[in-house]
Amino acid sequence: MGNIVAIVGRPNVGKSTLFNRLVESRQAIVDEEAGTTRDRHYGFAQWNDCEFSVIDTGGWVEGSDDVFEEAINRQVQLALDEADVILFLVDVAHGVTDLDQELASRLRRLNKQRPVLLVANKADNYEIGMNAAEFYKLGLGDPITVSAVNGSGTGDLLDLLVSKFDKTSPVEKELEDLPRFAVVGRPNAGKSSLINSFIGEERHIVTDIAGTTRDSVYTRFNKFGFDFYLVDTAGIRKKSKVTEDLEYYSVIRSIRSIESSDVCILMIDATRGVESQDMNIFSIIQKNKKGLVVCVNKWDLVENKSNETIKTFERAIKERFAPFVDFPILFISATTRQRIFKVLETADAVYKTRKQRIPTSQLNEYFLPLIEKFPPPANKGKYIKIKYVTQIQGPYTPSFVFFANLPQYVKEPYKRFLENKLRSRWNFTGTPVQVFIRQK
């Protein structure tokens, strides 16, 4: 189950610098999906075989040069409602401020529910680090001294951080064999209507399994020949409390659902088109390498439903989501139940696509003549030869390794060429594919 870590603190204590430092920790290990928009406020990190999401609360406040206490408090409260571990960042060089004390008193009340780590940043050398003792007065235990700029102390911080995650997830084992579909999208795109249309009046066929408090809730759906879990998130708060930061809140909610799923059904409002928040959510689905089905909802409200309108819509969506364009797009209406059965069929097909394995002999028969005809461009007079290709057992997404004599010279465009050829020969619609070049 994905864990969420929130970084909170007053302005200018280095939240974004620490965020970048934690998120970069994964870059060396995993190929960043080409062309995915890098969202500054949400990132994916890995430490000691433990993966988790990081949220930088500071980044969400508009006009962050002049942040009011109320705005910060709202941000903090939202992060606290959702996060599994909270990093409370303070600035050693400046010492304790009134705003630090105010945030600390709020965090002390929460400390019993989930771990809060007090992180004293900007301890760029030993002398400055000594001043961290002053932060004991905040009543949040030992300050952990780090320098987000040069990275000192961040290894110890990460060790402590991952030790705080709740490793026990009793629902995981139970859910292993069935597909998990998450319906995501920005507010008012029609997520609830779609879920209600799925489970509707025949509520008795549906069973819920809840994980821990802030985990996702899995609704078992087994009728019409389908058997899967719909992923929803527990304890949605009252609307009145979240209106001011609805976008921020719904993105955190989406992260939780996306990480717990196999395939994401992304709802787009036909009356509004693709908006920046749709892009944010798409980017999170991409980073987590989940299957994707795009549903243009409220199609009943569109006046002109000609083929030309449909093509224009499809083009607009694919242009915004490029370079990953190999995914199904359905035009539906959750309220009139138009084509909602097709949504289930398509999500199920994408799930099966993610699980498929291509025999090594077929891969080599297809790729080796193709690579000979279109080899990777020579680099510095050196010719690159690819002699063998195989699919590796990736836990989430189809992954293929091409063995070459000089893997370091195979650039991104050629990897994309290989991926496109793979997609044109086998069906991988709706699922990300990873292409690795390794030393033979």
C-alpha cells in the first residue's frame, strides 16, 4: 500500500529543496517516463526497497512569498488528514519563530495519531547544527539535523522515516488475485455518479473491505460476469471543509486511490474539456505506471455528437497527454448509464493487457531483423549492436530488456522507437511499457 509523506513548515524553511532531494533519491534507480510533466508538489520516492509519495504543502499556497497563517494552517490541516508520516521542517539558522510554535502546537495534538518528525534544516555545518537543541522547546522530540541543499543527514532521516510506515496491511493478501479499478478525476467530473451507476440498486452484491484508517476502501463488484474491486478512499470529509482547497485536496485523494489500484478510470468533463488538474492526475497515473482508461463523461449534455466532434475531442486529449497516447477513450454518461458497461469491459481488458507475457522467441524473431534494418544511431564512431531481447518479470507493468554492447549510447528517441514498434506488434493499449537497455 502506498504511504504518503507530507512536508509542512512555515515559508522559506526549505520545504521545496527537501522535497526535491527526497524525490531525486529515486531518479537513479528508475527510468523517468519520457515526457511526463514533472509535478513540483507531488513526487515519488524510494528508500531501502520502500516506495512512498511525498507532498510539498508549501508549493500549493498561491502567492507563496506572502503566505498568511490561515492559508498555511489550511494546507497543513489537509496534509495532516491524509499523510501517514509528517515531516515538520524548521530552520536552524533562524531559530524558533512564533509561526513554528503555532504549527508545533497543532502537530503535538496530532502526534498521537501518526508520527511527526521534527527536521531542523539548513544545518550546513557542525557549528550551525549545534543550534538545533533550541527546537526541543517545541515538544516534538529530538530534532533531526539535515541540510537539504547539500544532502547531509538526509540518509539518516530517510532511515527513520521508512521505519515509521505501517508495514502491516491485512487487506493486501486478500486482494491479490482480483483486479483493482480506481475512478479518478477532478471534482464534479462525475466520479460518484459512475460508481453509483456501477453498483446502483443491486447493492447486496457488493461487499466492502476497509484497510487502515486513511487507506482505501475496496468495494467488491461481482455481477454481469465481472469480478473486481472498485477502489475508493475512506472518510471523505464534509464538502464545506474542503471547498477552499478543493483542487489540492482532490489531488491528494487521487494519489491514495491511484496507488492502490491496477487500472485508473480517469473521468473528464465533456462540458469543460481537459483542464490542468486532469493533467496533474494523469501525470500521477503515469508516474505510478498504472493502466489507464479515459472516460469523457456528461456526453448527454453535448449538443453536437457527430463523428467530427468525437475526433476533435480525442485529438485534444491525446495532444495534452502526449507522448503516451496509446489508451482507450470512451464517451459516456454516468447519469443516463450510457456505455457504462463498456467502461468495465475496457478496464478489464487493460488489466489483462498489463498481465500478458510475450514469449522470448517471438520477441527476438520480430525485433532482431527490425533492429538490423534500423539500428541505433552510431555514437562517436562506435556502432551499437542489440543481440537479444526478453520480457522481465516486472511487478506492475510490462517491462522489456534489450541487451546491447554499449547501452549507455542508446538514447531516449530510440527507446521510444522500440516501444512504438512493440505496441504496433502486440496490444498494450492502456498500459505503460518500460524499455530497458542493458549490457549484454
